[in-house]
Amino acid sequence: MPEMRFRIRWPDGRRETCYSPSLVIKDHLAVGQDYPLDDFLARSRTALETASERVRERYGFPCGRALAQLARIEEAAARQEPGTVHVEAFEE
């Protein structure tokens, strides 16, 4: 499976590089777009859970890295004030 990374900027200005085990993230986020924090969380959750499920279908177990990335995103989002998350880039 082609893994990739996506770079984001949180509402507080902090930048982060995130991991996805598949290109499915491109179906849910777009480079250059701003997403309200709750929307970004929902899109990330859907994309990373879908990616993990694809790994399960192919290899028989979920993708721990995708689920760990989702947990990190949720933890970081909990520390943010309301605002938007900017998607800066995809890196394949």
C-alpha cells in the first residue's frame, strides 16, 4: 500500500506532519484548504479509520500507525482553541 504524509497547520500556528498508510487521505482533505477544527477531526477520523481497515483487509490486522496518528490528532485538537486547520501539503 502506498503510504503518505500530510502536513497541517493547527489553529495555534503549530505545524505537524501526519502519517497515513494509504492515499485515502486525499479523498477527505485537500491541499491548500482550511477546515474548521471539528470538520478536520471528522475527516481525519474517517480517512485514517478507512486506511486502517484497508490494511486489515489486506494483511489481516488493522494499521496501528494509522490509529496512533488518529489518537495524536485527537489529542492535539483537544488542546486547540476553536479555529481552522490548514492542509499545507501531501508527501508521497
